[in-house]
Amino acid sequence: MKVLGIETSCDETGIAVYDSEQGLLADALYSQIKLHQKYGGVVPELASRDHIRKTLPLIREVMEKADMALTDLDGLAYTSGPGLAGALMVGAAIGRSLGMTLGIPTIGVHHMEGHLLAPLLEENGPQFPFVALLVSGGHTQLVEVAAIGKYKLIGESLDDAAGEAFDKVAKMLGLPYPGGPHVARVAESGNRDRFRFPRPMTNRPGLDFSFSGLKTFTLNTVQEHTVDGILDEQTRDDIAWAFQEAVADTMVIKCRRALRHSGMKRLVLAGGVSANKRLREKLAVMAEEENGELHYPGFAYCTDNGAMIAYAGCMRLLAGQCSDLSIQVKPRWNLETLPALD
């Protein structure tokens, strides 16, 4: 089955074609980062307008890359939530309209299920069951995954998501949006012994996260070391290192608990923050200590992308699931409510 995937949940337009027999045939991604940078974050109305401008040209580009015509498609998948309502509506309207025109089944895909399944695009993807750590600008969740559609949320952030915390700390440090890559970049030059930041909610049982206190601690440190309105570059880098270490250590501690709690040995890391090299390094060490396995998608498929939506949609369409004729989006959508494939 050949499925076209459309991702428009936030500020990236992702298109891909996935074949259930041959794998990923082609994909393309357009990022709106430059559009939103001057505002320091995503402006929903601008995001929606840019998706309208880019989605159809990207579909044409991907079909050409795959050497296919639209009539060669067997199904179509689009992100229907969670995300920005206007941005989701663009992908849903285009996807549903194309599906009706071509007479092929279409399905609305859960954005976080796409991230969760993205490592399965890799040659040596994980086997079920596993524990998934989903970390992005909007979500930080620990999920027990028995199979596709069989999800149990066992931990989540009680306030800021990890990616959101990175963005806010980057702004404190005078770094561009989006913050994650820039904080990681300057952290490489940081003094590893100068600052020690707290590892929030690790001195108590449980699998939930909280990053608001760490964010406040970081802000206080920045203010204490700012002289005449200037934070020197070395101090900036030292703070970035200490913040990144605190986030990564917190996640490692919680993931170790989750593996032991579930009795599983496989850990999947997915979502935009999964591209953070330091987090990958620390989780890999932990997984080895627990005699387990760590899996994550390639860097190109950590952030929002069409390939993960095409794959997730293909699996559900193969199982006989599809959406009805209505064009619906779900800006808020509980992962646990998704139906299983059987």
C-alpha cells in the first residue's frame, strides 16, 4: 500500500510517500523557522497561511521524487491533532479533499503517535513492547507501548514541556528561536564544573516531570551573573551546559524508573528534543547499564515530518481503519484514546 502523509501541526510542512512493501519512497520538509524567529515563537495565523502556501507544491515535489502520479496512491494520511487548530485544518482539508477526489481511503493521524512510531522507519527499529519517551516543544511523556494503538501514559510534564523549557532558557541567554539546537551548541563550550542545577522531582517517587522550577533557577542564575545588562559569553555557555545536564539527567532518572516499573528492556526516544546529542549519550549509557536497548529515529525524522505520518497512517489503513467524510481536527487529543489495530 502506497500512502501519502501530510504533516501541518505547527511550523513545519512535511510531506512523504510510504510504501508498505518498499518503505519510505520520498519525503520533503519545509520549515517556517525564519518566518517566526523575529517573534520569538510560533504565530499561529502566520503558520496556517504558510502551510496553505507550501503544502500543494511540496506534494508535487514528493510525487516527482517518488516517480509517481497521485492516481498511484492507495491511501492518504494527515495529522489531525494535537497541534495548532488552523495549521491542522490546512492539512486535514487538503488531505481529505485529495482522498475524496482520488477515491482512496484517508485517515487522520495522531501527531504524537507519528513521533512514537518514527523509529520504526529505521532499518533496525524496535520490537514491541517498549517504553517511549516523547519529548518535544509541546509534550514530555513516558508511555508504555504494547503495540500500535495500545498505549498507557505513565508519566508526563506537569507544566512546561522540555522543548518549551529549552526555548525559554534560550531567550534568557539571548539565543535565537527555536532554542534547543542553540542551547546545545553553546553548551559544548561550557565549563562543566562551574554550575550545578537541580534535577526536578527526582528526589521523590513517580514518573512525572516538572521544568518550571528549573527554568526559574536558570533565570535567577542569569540575573545574578548579568553585569550592566550584559551576560558574558563564557557564563552564558556555562549556564547552557548546566541547564542541559539537568534536563538530560532528569530524563535519564525517570526513564530508568520507567523501565524498571514496566519490566521492559527497550526504550524509544522520539520527538524534536530526541535530536539532542547529550540526551542520547546519557540514555545510551543508562540503557546499557540496565541491559536494555535504546532506539531513536534518524536526525531528519526527530522533528515534525511527513514520513512518520505516512507510516502511522499506512499501518492503520492496512488494518482497515479510516476516517469518515467530515474534516475534523483535534488540537487536544489523548494518545490513550486511540484504537488498537486488532
